[in-house]
Amino acid sequence: MNTNQPIGIFDSGVGGLSVWREIAAQLPREDTLYFADQIHIPYGPRSLDQIRSFSEAITRYLIDQGCKLIVVACNTASAAALKHLRVTFPDMPFVGMEPAVKPAAEHTRTGVVGVMATPATFQGELFASVVERFANGVKLINQVCPGLVEQVEAGQLNTPDTVAMLDRFLTPIRSGGADTIVLACTHYPFVIEAIRSLAPGIGVIDPAPAIARQVKRVLSERGLLASSEQIGQHRFITSGGAAAYREIVRVLVGREIEPRGVVWSNKQGVVDV
């Protein structure tokens, strides 16, 4: 495998850009290919089988594009499909999103941790495994956040509606005595400042920096880090509308892009427009 091949990154939409920006910052020589499956957003309420099907098709597309490592930058897809992807594509290294229960359990002083996630994340084997391994003696307040992904996708980060929504979601976490909040959806770091203002004195864990460090470790272990001469180039793909995607990328990460569109085919999976 060529070390200068891109890192593939995918999410149900633009939430995974919170992970992409950390990878781009920590690994500036790496090319990236970011896939936003906006036609199927949100993944959270969907069945595990549906999410696995979408994730497998996207992975096949990213492999066909020459990606050397794939980041499942979506907690819901990681919970539903990461194990399946590793079995289906044994030669491809994957880095997925694991809810940051371990660092939260290590840092909490009250012994109470709030976890903000989608229903599919809470239902997946991955979350159950993390809780079993790391949350002994810690009370978790699991809070689903319906509608929040859609607010971020629309660029509504600090509007009255979004703030009111967050306030409702944070009420049981605050009243339950939590001193740490885990953001277990890659969309949620884009409203982290609003969360902090509504939950003063409560620590909020954004997992993106740790995911970028894990990407670097895996690439290094496999001898796949880009050459020192390379300057990273970044490409963006959407299964939704290119114009709306271009605008939300500008809003969320301040980058002007020219995205490529793809369509879904029942027979072929993901197909370039």
C-alpha cells in the first residue's frame, strides 16, 4: 500500500468533520477523503442492519478510491457496524469512535457521568462493552438527544431553538449530580460551547483529539505515515446536495470546498455522479 494514499473518513453527515479537523491538524501531511452520507441522515433512529448496510457500501467506495485507513467518524455507525466492517474487510485498518467513558470514569469526582448520544449508540454492543470494562462504580446518566444532529447539519449551532433543546437534554444530567459529560456523537462537539455555558462547572469530553492520535498510532505501526515531502490535500464527498454541503462545511470548519456528489444504487452501492 502506498503511504501517500488518503485516509478515508465517513459519517452520516457533517458531524465527523469534528474528527476530520483534528486529523488534519495533527497529521498535516496526510491526504483525506471525507464522505458525508447526508441522504440517509440521521443514522441514530435507524435499525442496526440499515446502518451496517450503509457503512459497508461506503467502506467499499472508500477502498475503491484507494484509502489506506478508514475512520468511522460516527458513534452510531461505530456502535452498529465497526465489528462487522473489520470482519468483512480484514486487510483494511479501521479506527472507530468509542464513547469516552474510560477517561470520564477516571476524572469524575462525584462518580456521576452524563453521556449524550443517539439511541443506536446506546443499543450497540460497543457501548455495553465500554460500560462493562470502564464504568464500574460510576453512575451513567444516558441522555438521547433527538433533533440535535439535524440542528448541527443545518448550521443552527447557537440559536434559541438549539439552546432550548440542549437545556432540556442537560437537565437530568445537571440535576443528577454529574461533573463530567461525554459527547458520544461526532456532531455534538460543534455545540460544545453552548453545552459548557448551560452546564457550568461540568467537564465536557470531546473525543476527536484522541481519535486523531489513534489514527497516527495505527498508521505509524503499519508504516503508512505519509512522506515528509507531502502536503495534505483534502477531498469531500456527499450523497446529498452539494451546495448545502459546501455551505455547512464553511460554517463548521471555515473551509471553502468543491465537493463531489455520489448517488446510491441498489445494485452497485455508492456510485459517482
